[in-house]
Amino acid sequence: MNSLLKLNEVNTHINQFHILQGVSLEIPIHQVTVLLGRNGAGKTTTLRTIMGLTPASKGQVLWQEKDITALPTYKIAQLGIGFVPEDQGIFPLLTVAENIKIAIQDENDKQTQENLEWILNIFPDLKIAWKRPAGHLSGGQKQMLSIARAFINNNTLLLIDEPSKGLAPIMVHALIEAIQEIKSKTTILLVEQNFYMASRVGETFYILDDGKTVYQGNIKELVENENLKRKHLGIYKKTV
Amino acid sequence: MEQIFVLTLNGLATGMLIFLIAAGLSLIFGLMDVLNFSHGALSMWGAYVGLWIYTGLDQFWLQKLSGFNTSPWYPMVNILDFFVGILGGMLVGALLGWLVEKYMIRPVYGNHVQQILITMGVMLVLSEAIKLFWGSNLIAAPVPLMLDGSWQIGSLVVIKYRLTIIIIGLIVLGALYWLMQKTKIGLYVRAGVQNKEMVQTLGINVRKVFTLVFILGTSLAALGGMLMGPFMNQVYPSMGIEKQLLAFIVVVIGGMGSIFGSAVAGMIVGISEAFMLYFIPDAALAVNVLLMAFVLLIKPSGLFGERG
Amino acid sequence: MQILKNRGVFIALLLVGLLLPLFTDSQPVLLLFTRIFILAIFAMSYDILLGYTGIISFGHVMYFGIGAYSISLLLKHGGESWVNVLLAALIAVILSAIVSLIVGILSLRLKNTYYAMITLAFAELFHIVSLKWRSLTYGEDGFNFSSQIPDFLKDRFYFYYISFIALLLVGYFLYQFTKSPTGKVLVAIRENEARAEMLGFSTLYYKLISSTVAGVVASLSGILYAISYRYVGSASVFGMDKTIDALLMTIIGGVGTLFGAIIGAGIINLAHQFLADLANFHPIFERWLIFFGILYILIVMFFPSGILGTFNKYKYKFQSRKVERDKSHANSS
């Protein structure tokens, strides 16, 4: 298996709190890897640690075999990692166009232009709102903008944090379709609480609990493991 | 009518000078959460160094060429000296700003209390250092010959130097607008004011943007200080802290991180000060403080600020 | 316990304070120490804001000035009487409480940095009023009210002890305040305001309490200050350099240690005197603020906890090492 990113027993402290206490995972290329786990298990912190926003205090983050644990955030991003945070992190006062433009590292790059066109076809709403301030977008549209922004730079890995959070079911469906299309072009590490969405798009699954990876497997194993689902994901089998 | 025109023009000129100081303050605060308490002192360094270069060059030519002061070329050389002084002052402002950012603010990055306290110390040291080099008394700051005097347009009197300040202010405002709206770096700054962390995750070295903005801000403050000297016919060490107070008021009224807000608030404060100084001179500052209190009551984030 | 932790320092200060007048009857020395005590009260009130709540004020001098002007104006215009002294204290307390509430409500809802700017603006407003309202305040020149001060307060020896006792009382009161539940919430706000807010504390309310307590105490020190000089002038009690003095005293003594402010006040005032004498030798000492500015920057950068704070830290380290050593001794034997 060819892994793009690898976390090796990563530990992260925020102030005096020991949030990640040994997270290990491997993200295979051209796949969607899903991080599951309860609230407070350390999923968001894992993404932030990869991005260098809350740097690891112990352990390693390896990008294509290269140690990037101590790199500053902007250098990590320049490697080709796009980040879609939980709150979308769009700039509300900038227009949709500016929100996209700020991410583009090389405006003359043909691939970037193609990516832009391609992603705007997946999210046509953005084209309509192109000149409007991003703060006026709906929650789902903000999510689209954030994903589009992370994608356009030929980024080889997208870190997406709970995209379905707070969205109406119909939007979740649209999002699932979009992610299924995007995954043909890039690798995705997805944090998701919505098990339905996770099971629809994910290939490899990790479960975090108390800041540690406690499970790794594929969708089939996960669906069959009732005990695991009950313990860590709070999913109970319906008794018919 | 004439009086109102003169006062308005005077107020606009004052407003522009305060705007030049406040613009950097507001950007630095909006982007980095640093209340740069040394801003006024940096502006005074611009004023003193600029004036020193300007009058020094002027004296140099006068001594070198006898009878030069009656030559028709003299006013031109004189105004050239003035602009060289402006450039020199701005360079010193930029240099000091770079040093302050790099050695004072960056080491305690992330701790706002420490940053403010340190810039306060920098203010102390810089303003005392001014006294060390130039003494603590007033120094005369002559208006360049070509900009001295006034034009008579009908019954209206336009004082040349004030108009010059307004024009320079407008040019700076236009340039800042272009920088903010049309360039990539301006885009980074506007985005950074809203969400610093996200800017970094897009592959942008936000620290570098901070440094640039800091240098830009302090060099504009130095420009403001340098232009202020001839406007008040003098420079003195405590001028920095006095104007800094007005700049604070302007930043609060206009809103953090908004250049446009600083410009509008600068004009409001400048004009209100000019009129008050004419009608009730004792209450000039009081009116500005009350204006600020009023804005804080109705819109705490300032007229054009989005965040509190 | 802070007091017990610094017991040595505390007892030494107490002894020096109590016994000093027995060893010297030099008026200037007594006066110098009287002013150290008074400014220490001022600095302690500043530490409540900076050290215990984590907010910076650049206009703390306004409360100081309110106190100084209320005593001097009342005595000047009302004549010598104890009633006027008490009345002045009452007015100063009420006025500074009102002002700190107004300033606080305007600015403390926002980021703490606003507080710094807005206090500065209001302090400047008071400064200007005292400067311009000549018929009342005699503006820049100020006025002397020494003939209206009750004799008891004019005696340098008695006034020394009055100031000293005031320092002890205020110190005790502020110490209790910082240890009270309210004081604990303030420290929580200093450490992490968002978290304090999330725990359900109205941080605005607590910050207002803090700034009011600090303002009232500062106004009391202003009263004592004016009596000690028997004179009041706008620059001396409303000038920004008094705020800077408070900042220097607090930072150098140790932010958040309360009693560090006393050490800071001592150092700043003694050095003030010393450097002023040195200015006769070389004019660079006239610019003594440069040295303090540099010292201050270095302290903020490298010893953010100041003299007393750093001292406590090393003491802790030493003690914990000692405890460990004792433990290992106990284990080996």
C-alpha cells in the first residue's frame, strides 16, 4: 500500500492538556480515509496537528516519507495539503471570487485553471454568487466554497473536518456526491460524525478514542463489528 | 462662509495627518492584535529625522554657495530638500518599525499583554532618545518656500501647505486602496484581519505579511509626523504621544483594521478639532473623546469595523 | 498563601517601615519613604488590573488625580477641617467609582486592548480639564494648600506613619480581595477569558469590579499624595508619566504579586532620586527614563514575573529540590 501521509504515535498538547496521546494512521493515496470517534476524541486536533496549527509534542508526521512534524503551517500547506476546517474558515467580508483567489498559488498555472473550472461545475452555486461577499452564503454553500478553495491548488491531500455538520439532509446528499467526484482527483482525510455519509464515501476507517487510535479497518469490517460501533460511535442495531 | 471654508480646509489637513498615523495603527491592530503603543514615538522619529535632513541640506547649500538664498533656483532646491527629508524620515520610520517588529514584538508573539507592554517601553526609550539627540525644547520647522503662503481664489484663502498635505493624504489613501483591493498582498491582509489561521493554511507566510504591514504602518506614521512639523511650525518630543492619542480615537471611531474607516474617522476628528479650536478651544479634545464614547455606545466595533 | 510565602520579605518591610523614623529624623528621608508608601498603594491598585485581571490601563492616573484634586480643592475652598478631609475621601471614592464604571462599560465589552486606549483618552480628558479650568484649578501652575491642611497631617513624622498604616491596610484589603471568590474569578479571566465566560461567569461584571476597586484605591493614594506635597498641579497628578510610573513599579516589582509593587515603588523612587543627583555629573542621567525603559523592556521580555515573581519561582524550585533531596535521604536511610 502506498501511503501519502503517515502519523507515528503522535502526541499533542494544548496548553496543559494532553489531547493526542498516540495517534497512528496511514493515508493511502487516491482513497478517502475516514476518522471516526466521539466528540472530544481528538479528531479535529489530529487534523490541526497535521496542518501544524497545534504542532505535535511527540511522534512524527511523515509526508511521503519526509518528516514534516515541525514545519510551519504555511510550508505544510505548500506541500499540497488543503484544509477545510470545521467552521469552514471562509473570509466573510471577501467575495467568493477573492476567497478562491487568495488560495491560488500560481495564477498562470493551467492545471489550477482547469481545477477551478471543474470544481465550479460541481458547485455551480459558487459561480452564481461569484461577486458576493462570502459571509452571505448559506451554510452548505460556505462548505462548498471551503472545499473548492482547498482543492484548486492541485492539492494532493484534502483534510476535511465534519463537512456534514449542521447541513440539511438534502445538502448532505449533494455533498456526498461532490466528494465522490472529487476523490477521483485527490486523496481525502475526512473527519465525520455522520456514519451514513462516512460509510458512503469512505474506504479506510480509523476510530479515535481518548486521543488514541483504537481501530483500523475497511467498511465491511466496520459494519459487521456491532460491538465497535456501539462502543465508539454510539450506533445501535435496530431490533426488528 | 470664508471662515467655514478655512476651518474645513484646516480640519481636512489635520485629519489627513492623523489618518496617516492611524492607518498603520489600525492595520497593525486589526491584523496582529498588537496595540502598537510606540507608534506615535516612531512618527516623531520620522518628523525629527526628516526635519534634520531637510534643514541640514538647506543649510549645506546656503553655506556652500554664497548668495544662493536670492537665487531663483533656491526655492526649487529647498523643496527638493524637503522631499528628500520626507523620504529620509519614512526610511527611518520603516527601519525602526522593522527593528521593533523583529526584536520586540516577534519574540513575545501570541502574548498580547506582553506585546502592548513592550511597545510601551519602546515608546519610552524612543521618545527619550529623541530628547537625547535633539534636546527637549521646541525646534522650528519651516514650511518649504514654494509651499509657503496662500492662494487667493475669489474671497477664499487657500493656504498652500495645507492643500499640499491634503493632496499627499489623498495620494496615500489612493495608493493604500490600490494596495488593499488590487494586489495579492492586500488580499492577504484583508483576509488576515478576518482569520489569521486560515490564511496560513492556504500556504501564506502570515508572519511575513505582519512584518510588511508593520513597516508600512510605521513609515506612514513617519510621513505623517514629518508633514506635521511645518504644519505646526515646530516639532517637540511630546508631539508623538499627543497625536497618538488622536490616532487611537480615530482607530476606535473608524473601526479596527479598516483603512477606509480610519480615513473617514480622521476627517471627522480633524474637522471637529479645527472647528472646536476656533469656537471653543478648551473643549477640542473633550469633543473628540465624547465622540469616541458615543460611537462606542452605539457601535462598539467602530463605524466601519466588523469585529470588536 | 502569598503572605506566608513571602514572609521574610514581608517582615523585613514591616520592620523597616516601623523602625525607620527612630533612626533618622531627616525630613527628606522620611518624606521619600512616605511617598514610596503612597506610590506603592497606587502601584498595588494597578497590579489588581494588570496582574490579577490581565487588563492594561494607560489612564490609571485619572483616579489618582481625582483623589488629589478632591482633597486639595475641598481644603482650599472649604478651609482647614477634618470634616473636609473625610468629605474629600468620600467624594474621591464615589467619583472614581463612577468614572471607572463609565469607562469600563464603554470599553470592557470589547477586546482588552480597547481598555488601554480608552482609559488613556479619558485620562487625557481629565488632564485637559484640570489644565483649562483655571478659575478652579489654577491650571498648569497648580496651587498650594498647605495652610489649609490640619496640623496633624502636616507633621512629617505622623504623616509617615499614617501613610505606612494606609499601605498596610490597603495591602491587607487588596490581598483579601485577590483571595476572595471574586479575586479567583479575576485570575481565571486573566488566564483564559473565554473559558471563564463559558463556565458561566459574566466576565464584564467581574472586570468592572476589578477596575472599580483599582480606581477607588488609586484615588485614595492620590489623596495622600496631594497631602504629602501640600500642592496640586495638573501635570503632577494627571500627567501620563504617573501611569508609566505605576506600570514600571508593578512590572519591576512583579506582576500579579501585589506586594511586589511595594518593592517596585521603592526601587523606582530611590533610583529616581539617585539618578536625579547623578544628573549633576553627566547630563545623560537627566534622561534616566531611557534606562528604565530598557530595563523595563528586558524585564517584560525575559522576567515577565518581575523581581518578587522571579524570586518566588526560584524559591519554589529550591524548596521542591530540597523536598526531593529529603525524600531520597529518607529512602536511602
